Amino acid sequence: MINTLIKKILKEDNFHSLLNNIISALIGIAGFSILARELSMSDFSRYIIFITGGSILEMVRFGLTNNALICFLAGAKNHRRKEIIGSFIKINLIISFAFAFLIFGIYFFMKSAIDNSTFDLFFSWSPFILIANIPFNNALTIFQADIKFDKILLIRSINNGLYFLVILLGTLYFSISIEEIIFWFLLIQIFLSLLCIILKWDHFTSIKSASSKEIKKIIDFGKYSVFTLLGTNLLRNSDVFIIGLGALGPSAVAVYSIPMKITELMQIPLRSFAATAFPKISKAHLKGDLLKVKNIFNTYTGAISLFFIVIAGFIICFDRELVILISGHTYLNANSDGLDILLITKILAVYGLILPIDRMTGITLDGLNKPNVNSLKVIVMLSTNIIGDLIAVLVFKSLEMVALTSIVFTFVGSFLGWYFLNKELNLNIKEILASGVRFYLNFSRMNFKLTKK
């Protein structure tokens, strides 16, 4: 019966992960849309830099520990589990306070210059947020390692929902400033961290079990994955920084951020599938089952790639409508300033088509305990992107060329990921596409049978 189907879907880890990313993305896009409409281009650019810088800090902070925790917790029992979690928490505490003091120091010595730039919100607020959300982020990582995506869904829904309410009520009814919005964001982080502490989801008491042996293992693994995650984040966000520092002006940051937000639609299923695939690949590798690793890679990569063709086509066909939906007509007028927002949107939709191979080869290399190889791949991609962006912004002064650079570096990353992973799994593009087709056929048959019962 239909009820059986619904219950089965609701219990699926893939469903919880996908729903989490859908809710986060939709609420994020809705809040982004309100701010794009209500803020001046100058304030909106400051906000984009604040969000971009904050996400990079998160990647550095948790990049050293997240993937290591997920890999090492697979199959860990009792006391060793507490050792791993305690060591993970201890490392994150040290890194968080170190970053906070570093940013405070830079702001103290360069206050005048920073206050008169688009980087002011980042330097004045991010240290507080770094400290406030430690328990909150610890809980999310531990839940991912334990494949408890229902808990992640709950925490992220509260976080995103409360922040959206602040943006909605604050901008539309109370006319609060961007600084006041960020202050409320900080309060929400504090509230969620306190909630995780009260419910003992952050496992903070495990810090007593931290051991130098596990700390060393996490750092040895994480020293590669931190470069991978940082590089991956910079691949998405270095465009914004380079545009902001270049000759195109702060309005270019705001204009480019609109197509970037639209292409986040493509990354909703990618993040969801990658989050569920990674722990499965890690467990299969620990059991020495490379055939299962290959099957997981083929199925996830094939299914996402086929789905992305549909999403990319939708974005290309309805680019104008999507831009208006997110930002109104204001940013369409930027075309008169030589900034073709619709062309940029189309280019970034094509860039999204290459993402599945790049992302899945990356997480599979990490799952096979080869974070050094994945790190090398990302470093090459990042170098390609930065060089391309600098040429696009400083020489050609073209946002369209910045977008084209995204296609180039993603193609480079996909090629390198395929090259390295093929040595381990003997990959075949036909097998991947066939696995993707079988995934959807099996899903349809299963659902059809359930609805017939």
C-alpha cells in the first residue's frame, strides 16, 4: 500500500540526507532572495563576503577532523570510540580558539582599512561565531559518522528556520541592519550549541578520553583532507574573493552571487548522495571489499549524473525566471553595465554537469584512505581556478570568463580523479551510466510493487 511506501522512504538515510539538503537549500535561497532584494548592492556584497569567509573557516576547522572521524568511527566500539570522539573534540577546540585569536589580531592591527572594505563584517563577527557553534558542529559531524541523518535534519531545520525568520521579519517588518541580522545569527548558534550540550549530542565529556595516539592519527589523516576540503570550498568561493578584490567593483560580487546561488540547486542531490556514500565506501574498504566500493561509486555517480542533465536543462531553459525569482528585476539591469547575468547562469549550469564525477571520485579516494591523492587533485584544480580567475578579472575584466574557468577546473579535477581512481577500481563510463539507469529502474519497480500491495 501507499502507506508502506511512504514509511519505507521516510526511514531511508538517503531520504533524510536529501531532505536535509533540500530544506537547507530552499530556506537558504529564500533568505538570500530577501536580502538580495532588500539590501543595497554594497551591503549585500559585504554579506556575501561574510558568508563566504565563514564557510572557508568552517572547512579549515573541520576539514582536519571530519573525514578522519567518519573513517575511524566505522566499526569502532566502546572505549576506542570515546577516544576518537574525545580527540576530535579536543583538536576542534584548539583550532577554533586559534583562528578566533588570529582574526582578532588581524582586525586589531588593520581596523581602519578593514572597516572601509567589504571584509568588515567577516573580521568583526566571525571569531564570535567560530566559538559559539563548536558544540553544534561537533554534534553534526558525529551524527554523520553514525549515519543518523534524521538528527542532522532536525538540527539543521531549526538552525535554518530560525535564521530565515530573522531575515524575513527583520528586513520586511523591522528594517534591522545587516549587522543586527548577523547578531541574531550568532544568538541562534549559541542556542543550538546549548541545546546539543543539554541533550549530550555533542559528546563533550568524551574529551576526557582523548589520547595522543588518536590525535596523531586524526591529524595524519586530516592534514590531507583539510587541504581537500579547503581547496573544494575555495573552488566555490575564490571567485567571489578575486572578483571583490579586482577591478569589477563590489556590484560584480553581488551579480555573480545570483547565478552561483541558482546552481546550488544542482548541488542539493550531490551533497546528499555524497554524504551517504562516503561512510558506506569507508566501511566497504575496511572490509577489503573493493567490488562493493566500485558498485557504490558506479551507482551513485551514474544516478547523480543522469539527474544533473535534467536540472541543468531546467536552469538553462528558465534562467531568466530563476534570476527574477531570486533577486527580482534589479540584477537583470546589470546587463547594461556589461554584466550578463543570464549568460553567466547558463555557463554555470554547464559547469554543474561535470560535478558528479569530480565529487564522487574525490570522496571515493578519501574512502579508500588516499586523502593525499585527493588533496593533490584539489590543489591542481584550485591552482587552475585561481590563475583563470585572475586572468579573467584583471586582464579581460569579464565575469563570463570567471564562470568559464569553473568549467575548466572541474574538467581538470574530473580527469585527475578518474585517472587515480581507475588504478584501484578499473572504471568504465558505460558501467557507470548503466548503474545509474538500473538505480532508477529498481527504484521505480520497488515503489510500484509497494503501491500495489
